[in-house]
Amino acid sequence: MNESLFEDVAILYEKSSTVTITRHRIEHLALGNFCTTLHSFDSLLGELAGDDYWQGFLVSLKYLRFELCAAPFPQSYRVKRILTLVEELQYYLRFCQKLYPDLAEHAFAILKLLAKLLDQSQDPLLDKLIELTDTDQKVAWVIKESRLIPQVEELAAKLNLPQLYVVHPLQLRDLTCYDRLIVIGPTRWFPESVFTASRASQVDVLIFDWITDGWKPRNLFVSPHKSYGHSNRKYVTVEERETSRQWDDIASEALLSIVDKVSSVTSTLNKEDRDEFEDIVAICMILEDDWAVFVEAREGANTLVIDPDEDTENRVVRMLAEEIQPGMFILVRTSGGGDYIVPVADKIMGHQAHHARQYQKRWKELLRNYAKKHGLFKTSIDLLDLGSNLANETNVRNWMSPRSIRTRKYNDFLAILRLVGLADEAQEYWTMMKRIDRAHHKAGFQMRKLLFDQVKDLDMEQLQKRGRMDFKLSGEDEGGLTAFRVESILPETYEVPYSRIGQPFRLGDQRWRE
């Protein structure tokens, strides 16, 4: 460990061993009325809340509610955001009285409460932030979501606070320390390490007084000095300043439950034209800013990721789907199609690419047609009879997939070509598939190198703060790549069309987005 790093660790340990966490309850009558009334209306709707009509009304309001509880904004942005949404939703509700006469009055009442926020000249959240931000201290405002940070930075730039930083919670995993952290929102919104492995000796939590927040910190760092019978662990003092006003409280988790991610993913798939013999088994990764992507779960299938916790040399790696963890950044193609390897591999093969791809397409189409006619089970049995060792329903489905190139063993490939009437050309087909396979491996190496050349000089702090970053690889004109932070991974597996693999899509109704 070099001297500088040792000093950083020592400072971090000192900061984390004497932490005071102060929870400040922010009062804002107009915003509280809007937030709690929206919550009550959602409960009143019951099962109707899941209908498309009411989703079109609720989702945009819930996003705005979260934003107003999670960050301060420039007044011009806040006014425009509220005014635009009120006008759009008033128009959206134009037939509500006829469709839902018992609910229309409640819905319009919410818009009236939202419009009242336009009359508010004061911003209690911003006032408290300014009060706590000492000009002589190194202070960080901690913002829950990356998409909110640019507007907060715009606001902060006008405050003449030279030592003020606006950070995402994942930026607090490095060794940078501050005099004070000001966390905006309930503690349950943030990784526990923000508080138990704090980068400051003073942590302030700003939370509106209608939001519940029952979290209590646990000791994490252990002192190196031990006495008999116990170890001396750090002590964290929590000073909670209660509000003077009583509300029908909203659970902190409820403010994050805006889009039902599982239902949204299922709905997206239901809109697709499906062919079970062209479907691929995949997992769904939830990405930064309510994006999602399907990643192939086939054995051996991998994808490029950026791991910000690794050193520079190992930061860009190919990983199996089951190895990818939240907090990593997955590389997806945001223009030109979902597979970023194929066009590069075709360039490597040059004039032979078209011919080789035709061979690949031909045997897969014939195998798929046979499976459609006879079923996957009989197809796998027939392949076993023809000399395959690994034929089963799962492997047959994988072999038919456009994303696979060839079988691992020649005897399985020969059995397929015997089945589809191409046995006499088996060696020629195998040679072509090996050519494609080699080109794909070279393409993957080339892509990693091109990406590494950009990532090695990349400011990881900015990547963590923004949650996504676009890349244009030198010499590639087939489309751009975007690195998205993985927020979570759904536990289910899905059968999805080949065309959906690697193609990011929005969750829920995103019409409200600017």
C-alpha cells in the first residue's frame, strides 16, 4: 500500500469511527398535501390503479412526487415541470367525468393541489440545504438518482459555494472524504454503507415530514484495539428532530414504487410477434433511469461490462449473465441493432462474410423447420439416433438460435446436418462455422481493446455520477454503444425473440419524459 493510499484509508477510518447522523424533518404544507393526497387516491383506486387509463394518470405524478422529495431544483425548472404536467393531465382527464364519475373529482383535486405549488415562493428543502452547507467545509449533497443530478448541479453552481459537491451514493464507495454529507431523502433509499462506512464525520439526512423512515444504523468498522471479552466498535449517534405536524405517513419504499417492473417487462413481451422456435432464454436487467435489457442466459453466452471497482487493466471484461452484479455497467448497442459483435466480425471476414452467413442461416433454418414440424423432443431424439451426444430440447433450441454459431463438438453438428439433408456438405459447413467463430472472437477482442482505450482515461467518478455513458468506437460506423448501470436483475427467466436480446427498452409509460 503506497503512502498516499495509506493516508486516505486512515482518514476514512477516522471519519467512520466518530459519526453523528442528524435527521432533519422538513415541513412543506403545499407539497405534503399533494403527496399524501396522491397516495390516498392510489389506495382509493385499488385494483383500478393497474388499468392503463389510471396508469397514464398516476405514473407521471408519481415520478414528479419522487423528484420533488428527492432533490432541490432551480425554480424555472420546477415551475416548467409542474405547469407542463398539470396542463397535460387536465387534457388527459377530459373524458374522466363520463368514464369514472365517482373518481373524477378526486383526480382533478390532485391537479389543483399540484398547481398550488406554483404559488410557493419558498423552497424549505433548499433553505435547509443552504443552512447546513458551510462555506468553509467540504460538503457533498447526496442525490438518490443520477438523472436528477444535472439540475441540482445547475442550481448549486449559482450558490457560490466553492467546496460543494453533488454526488451519487455509489461515488461514496471510493476513498474521498468530506467534512459533511447531506443526504436528501429517507435513509432506506440509500446503501447502508453511506451511513455505516461514512465518508464524513457529520451526516445530515433531510426528509419531508410525511415520509416514514425507521432505519437505525449498525456498527460496521471494528477498532483494531481489542479488550478482553469484546471488541470496541464505533458508535453512531442519531439525533432525530421530529416534526410538529401530523400526516398520514407514506412509507419511503412507496415513493420508489412507480412502475411495476415485472408487469412492464411482461407487457413489453406480450406486444411482440412471437415464434417459440425463435425465442431465446434470457434474463432481464433493470438499468439506470428506468431502462431494461434482455441478456441471453444460454450457457457460455457473455457480454461486455465495465466494472468500476476493478483496476484500469481489468475494468472492461466479458462476463456471463449470472456473473453480472448491480453496480456494474453493461454495454448495449443503442443504434444499429442489438448485437454489436456481428458487424465487426463481418468486417473481419471481408468478402467471405456474406457467403459464410448464408451457410449459417441455411442449416439453422432447416433445423428450425424440422423442429416446428416434429417438435423439440422428437428432434432431440432423432439427433441422438444420428450420433449426437448432447442433443436435448434446451440444446436444440440454442443451436437454432441466430446468436449461436455452431455446436461445440463436430459429432453434434454432423448429426444436425444428417437430419436436415446436408451430410455430404458437413465438412464444408463446419469449416464455414469455424471461420465465423474465429471472426467473432477477434471482434470481441477488438471491441474490448477499442473500449479499453476510451475507458482507461475515463473519469470513473463521472460515470458513477451519471449512471450511463455513450461511446463511439473509433473506426466503427455501425452504431453506438451505451454503458448503463445495472440497478437490479429480475429473478425470473424469459423466453424472448432473438431481436430483443441486447436492445434496451423503457419501462412503463414514458410519455411524461422530456
